[in-house]
Amino acid sequence: MECAIPMRSCALLMAAAAGMFCADAARWGAAVDGLQLGIRATSAPQPALHVLLKNASPNVQEIPIGYEEEPDPPYNVILTARFHEEHEIPVFDTIAAKYHPPSSGPGPARNLRLSPGGVHDFTYLLSQLTCVVHQTDISLDRLLKQGYTVRATFGFRRTAVVSPDLSWGK
């Protein structure tokens, strides 16, 4: 019985530490103009790439994130892939590629209101992301398994915030 209290305390301490260190698997870039961009990958329920936009300022921010369009609005997120120190290649969202802008130009701006510390998740299924390498379409999923990294950039207010590179499985 005397041993139960220290063991319970130790188990609670270990659970709290695991929660602190495993709760956020995202990799975060530097804050720019009060915003920070993170990136992470998940495998369930389907392999996906998450681009996380965080309000790192003490104030509520109104952020332009794209345009109001149907069915899938284009966002101010740009994804690129790179193999070691080679040049970056664009990552294409095959869902967004189906979007045809109206001839009159983009629709009204789409804004996001983020409270201090608030995070918005742009989720992309890996099955919808592709790159062109040596004039061949290759899925981002396949490139990541070959050692490529992926990075996100979010453009806003005439500036940009960038995530760090993300390696698959790391």
C-alpha cells in the first residue's frame, strides 16, 4: 500500500510529460507580423498534410486567406517539395486545379478571424497532392517516401510566413 502512492504519482507525472511533448507534432516556423505557420502530417484516417496558421500576437487578427469560390475555394497557401539542396518544385492540389476562375476575376476576399493563440488548419489529403518531376506527374506521397521534404508558405498583407521543411516520418 505504501508503494501505491509513489507509483500513482510517477504514472501521473509520466502521463503529463507525454501529453506536453506529444500533443503537438507540428513543426513551427518563425512568427511574421503576428502569424506563425506550422506543418504536420497525419496517417489516419487517411494520410494528410496539415498546414497550421497560428495567431502568435496578443490581438485578434482578421486574415485574408483566399477567395469565396465554389466548390473549393483557392487559399493563399503554396506548397513546395525539395530533394536535399535541389531547387523547390511546386506541389499541386488536384482538387483546387479543377477550379476555373470566373472571367470577371476572383470572387470576394475570404477572411478568417483568429483569436490570440488561435489556429486554423488547412488540410490536404496526400492523395490529392502531386508534383511534376522530369515532365512526369508524381504523387507527393511517393516523393516524400523517396526522401523529399515539403514546405508551406502563406501569403498575406504583402508579406509571407513560412513553415519549416517537413520530412515524411520525422
